[in-house]
Amino acid sequence: MSDTVTEGVRVGASAFFLPDDSAPDERDYVFAYNIVIANTGDQPVQLISRHWVIIDGSGNVDEVRGPGVVGQTPHLQPGEAFKYTSFARLKSAWGTMEGEYQMRRDDGSEFDARIERFYLTTKRHGVRSEGE
């Protein structure tokens, strides 16, 4: 789990392993990650784009860049939050994710909201079962 505040934008991230969607014998490990983006500042902000750095257990780096998140560019008033879940696929039983969201204030100024490193792992504490 990670939790970081940059210029009034708090980004929390957590991940869990999806064993039913994975095929370890084929080096295919699927993880879900939950993100909460909260505007704790005093100005409205909009998420414009994302940049992820995903590193698997072998040190292979995959960078992902693109507009918005899950097809959206949420605009957050002070006190509002946006939550979403997405997925990452690795060729190892563990890895890390980190990055930033490009944010734009209503006055046009921009900044990068940091997403601190969090871990993707198949270890039991990283597995969520139905009903938990």
C-alpha cells in the first residue's frame, strides 16, 4: 500500500493477486490494484494523464503512458475523491508499480501528483478472497 500527497492531491494505492486469472505455469501473473485520488487542497483539479513504471521481479521495466485513467479524466472539487480499479500482468510472482498523474488546476497550471511505489505480490497477505 502507498499513500502520498502532492500539492493537495492524495493518491492511495493497494494491490492484490488474482489467482483465478493467473497461470503461474506459463509465467502469467495477474494483479488488481485499487487507486483513490482525493483532492485535499483548496482548488479544483483535473486528472489529465498517467505515467506508470512497472518493474517485475526480474527487473524488466514497462512504462505505461496515456490520457486519463480507465477512460476518464476526473475533475475533482476540493474534498472530492475518485476511486478506480485496474489490472497489471507480470511474468513474475512479484513486482512494483509507481508513477504519477498529470493534474491541471482550473487556472491552467499543471503538476505531477506522485504515486509512491507499491508492491504486487502473490504472497498470502496480497491475496483477497471472495467475501473479504
